[in-house]
Amino acid sequence: MKTYNTPFIVIEKNPVLIDELDKSGILFVEGNATEDKILIQAGIYKPKNLITALPSGSF
């Protein structure tokens, strides 16, 4: 998404990944993406696209 200059935000709860996002200058919200308040904070009502990722073995 950065390649195409498309704005995006990441929802993440892993502290190690949060540190990497912060160092990379990627906009993020810290928390669990299954919680309504986190989704609202991330702007769930105004996306043009939505991409989700699950850890392996979670389905």
C-alpha cells in the first residue's frame, strides 16, 4: 500500500511488531482488532479497502 501511496492504518497488539511499526513511521492503533472500540479508533467506518491477516492455524 505504501508503494501505491494509499493511506492505511494497522491494528496490532504484539509489542514487538508495534515497535517495528513505530520505527517505520507506519500509522497504527495498538489493540485487538476484534474489539469495537479499537476498530472505531482505527476509522472502520470510512475505509475504501479492508485487509485482514490471521496467524497460521487460526482457522
